[in-house]
Amino acid sequence: MKRSRGEIITQILDICSKGATKTRIVYQANLNFKTVNPYIDLLIEKGLLDLQRGQNKVYMTTKRGSELMESFRAIQTEIEL
């Protein structure tokens, strides 16, 4: 079954909640590098992810991103069959 954009976004936000590199996101979300880039760009643009530059680029879920992730999970729980 194909995942929705919302499910992929929620999964990326969850992966990044403790900080994650792009490689970690790709492998844990079962995406490829070409596919993950637009999602990361969108999430940063919307203020849901933050890029922290250091030795490695680490993506962190923002407070707003965490709130959205929890709301989406609550909705999924309510409509699950």
C-alpha cells in the first residue's frame, strides 16, 4: 500500500525528533535521496524542521513540527479501521 504525503511527513518529523542526518532519514523512512529532498525543503520552509550545521548537517524537528506530528497521529488513530 502506498503511503500518503502526510504519513511520509509524519515519519520524517518523527525520525528528526532527536536529530537525524539526511542519510538516516532516507534509510529509516524508506525513501531515496531524490525523493527526500522536496520533503525536507518543504518542512524547513514551513518551519517544521530546522537544519543545524556542524560537522554534519543535522535536521531537528521544531516545536511546531512536533505539534503537527502529534495532531496527525491523533487523526490517524481516530480514522483507523
